[in-house]
Amino acid sequence: MDMSYSADDLAFRDTVRAFLAKSLPLSLSAKVKACKRLSKQDFEQWHAILNARGWLAWHWPEDHGGAGWTPVQKLIFEEECVAAGAPRVVPFGLTMLGPVLIKFGSDEQIAHYLPRILSGEDWWCQGYSEPGSGSDLASLKTSARRDGNDYVVNGQKTWTTLGQHANKMFCLVRTKADGKPQEGISFLLIDMASPGVTVRPIITLDGEHEVNEVFFDDVRVPAENLVGEENMGWTYAKYLLTYERTNIAGVAFAKQTLRHLKHIAADQKSAGRPLSEDPLFAARIAKVEIDLMAMEVFNLRVVAGVQGGGAPGAESSLLKIKGTVIRQEISDLMRRALGPYAMPFTPDAFEEGYNEEPVGPDYAAPVAWQYFNLRKISIYGGSNEIQKNIVAKMMLGL
């Protein structure tokens, strides 16, 4: 594969940079670059700016509001957004549910929900994991019993990311108890304001309210909110997870943090010289950079396959495995490069307006927080151990 940019790609990059320079609010990019906590309004602001430009659902087909970009243009856009300090686009509606509705949803669901995803009127969350049913997702127990024109849902979901902001949930429920576990799962769209829905926060190791547990107590969901066919939800869930796992790889984020790691290594001293000149540390940086370059090429191949009408399969599992390992390795190297300066963890430092003197270099403050936060990425979206089993089964026939 030719990795050099064409003249058209370079022109597109200039267009993206000009857009970001003009349209990305400085106050927003400053918060992102300083690792401050982002509010719901911050995410919504950037969502609206991209939608107004027609660049929000860049991975959707053009006839559904997509941008019609090539795989290389998509990569360029992601990299430039990360480099400029743009907030991440919340993926649940755009990257996960949108493709599922486009492929499996009814005409009515597509016409109703896709415009609301683009406008930001609906904020979606994901109802997959349950206590005891995380990586073994097929064992889920949340039930949906058909009662006239409704399904009555009972059960619990957990690790629901940003569920405290959501007004909608796409949810896997069990509609048949007998037979293989995968054969009794359905895919429902649930209004979070429905009577019987309770959201409770889970505070993570880094002190953040990022995830939640959600309880359903006789929640009535209109039968028209069933996506596709009853008991076929496992097929739709697997399709969605391939997009989630590809997104978790985070090539653009890894490239940006690698650049930051190199800056830290050049600034920190070891035996009187920059740490970047220490042979052992330089070798570790070189190894992770080589791995990242290889993953970038593979990511382009997967995205190109999707562009041609396919869907990522076991390749998304490979990307998820390698991408999460690389991002964790980079965060670990930053922690090692900073030594004792990486130890302090002050949650208040990530609030806007905090201006106390940092311990050590100003770039040291978020390193502990990032290290803690990135521990989870090799688990969510299906643990890396589960991904290896998927690869062994789908690609090796084991």
C-alpha cells in the first residue's frame, strides 16, 4: 500500500486544518489539551459544529448524511481533529447505532432516528454488559416479554458509559429462554425517560463518573422499537461490535500521544542526558512506534474494506487487541519517563479553573489519570482475551 498522500489528500488536509482553525472554539480545544473534564454541553457544541459543516457522520453512506470520504480522508480528518484538540465525537449514536439502523432498521426507524442522531436531539447509550455478562455477552439475562403492542423489560445493565446524559438506549434483551443463548436475544430501542428506568452512577478508580448501572423494572417499550427481527439481536450486536472495536483501536489518539511521549522523553533527563537518548528507553519508544505504523496500515485496509461495502469481521478484533496494547504501552512509557512526577493524582486538577502550581512539569499532571483510565480499554468492547478467541475461531478455524 502506498502510504504517501496524493495531491488531493494534501489539499483535503489543508481544508480540514482551515476548518478547525476557524470553527473549533479556542476555549474548547484548550480544555481538551489541558485534559480538563468536558461537560455534556462541550460534547454537544462540537457535535453541532460538525453537523453544520456536514462532517459529523463521515462514516455513513452519503444518501444517509455521510460525507463521502475515502478511507485516507477519514484518517486525515481524525488525525487533524486530535492534533487540534477537538473533543472526541461521542460514538454511541453515530458510530454504533447508526450503521446498525442503516443495515437492519426499518424505513420508519431510519427516517425517524438518523436525523435525530445528526441533530443531537437524541443522545444514545449502550445497553450490553450486565453483572456476570460482560465478555460472555450471550449469557445476558435482561428479559423482554411481549405484551400486546409492547415489550415489558426487566433486568439490569452495567458499565453504561455516559448513560447519565442519555435520553435513549439501544439494548440487548432476552426474548426467548430456550435453545442456544445467542438465539434468544433481541435488539430494542428504549426511551430512558420511561417509567421504571433507574440510572445509578459508578465512580471509577480515577474518580470519574463516566459509567453507570441501569435498572429496568417493568419498563414498557413499544414493539415498533424492535430493530430487525425478534431473536435476531445477536447478529445485529456482533455487527455493531465490529464498529466499536475498530473505533477503540484509536489510531489517531495513539499517534498524538506518541508525539507527546517523545516530547516528554526529550525533556526529561537520565544520567545527565535526555531520556530519549537512553538506548533502552529509546528502543521501547521505537518498538511501540513500529507497532503503531503497522496498525495504521492495517486500519486503512479495514476501513477500505468497509468503504467497498463490507463490514469489519475478525479484523476489528485484531485492531482492538493491538490498538489497546499500544495505547497502554505509550501511557506506561510516559509514566516511566516522568518518574516520581507521575505519581501525584489530584482529581480537582481536571476541573476548569483549577490553577494551583503543578508538581513537576505542567505536562505531568494528567499522566496518572490517563494511565488509570486506559487500564480499562483492553477490557471493554469485549476483553482482549475474548478477541483472541474470536480471531482463533473466525480466521484460524480453531
